[in-house]
Amino acid sequence: MKRHTRTLQAKSRTHLVLWTGQGWTVTSGTSGHEYNVEELTDGRFTCTCDWHLWHSYGECSHTAAVRQWLADAGGRTVYLKDSVDAYKRSHQRYEDYNEGVIYTSAAA
């Protein structure tokens, strides 16, 4: 599945992420709706948004926002890429690969 990673990343950067103690509450930067994001035991994230309901193994903009929030806490920046070649050329730390989206990170 081909995802538009630039659009996904830009949208994720408009969201407000708050740690709740058991997961994250993500407030959409466009609609203002709140969604709950939790990390599963295998490292994937789940979200309560409609998109994630139909793509349970994929990444929505809310889970991407949480990944960036976590990276910020570690002094890193997350980049979303849509092909393995882009990852190989970037020489950045490989974070995750999920439904056509590769997450890499670099020191901020």
C-alpha cells in the first residue's frame, strides 16, 4: 500500500499530544477531536480514530504524532519515508516499518 508520507507527517505535526499515564491523548490539529493512542506489547500503536479502525496494523497521523513526541523526548526527530531505498540512502536510525511507511530518526 502506497502512503503519502509527506502529507501524513505534515498532518501529524499539527496534533497536540498529551501523556495520560497509560497512553496518549492526541487532539487533532484540524478537527479538534481527541483520540486515544496506546502502545501494544509488540511496539505497534493503536488509535481510536476511524482510519485506524479499518487499518489496525497501519499508522495514522495520530500514532505518527506520538512517535514524534517520543522522539522529541529523546532529542531526536522522526522522518517518514515511503520506500526502503529512501531509508537506505538516508543513513538514519531505523525506527519501524509499518504498512508501507518507514520511520527513521536523526539527532535533533
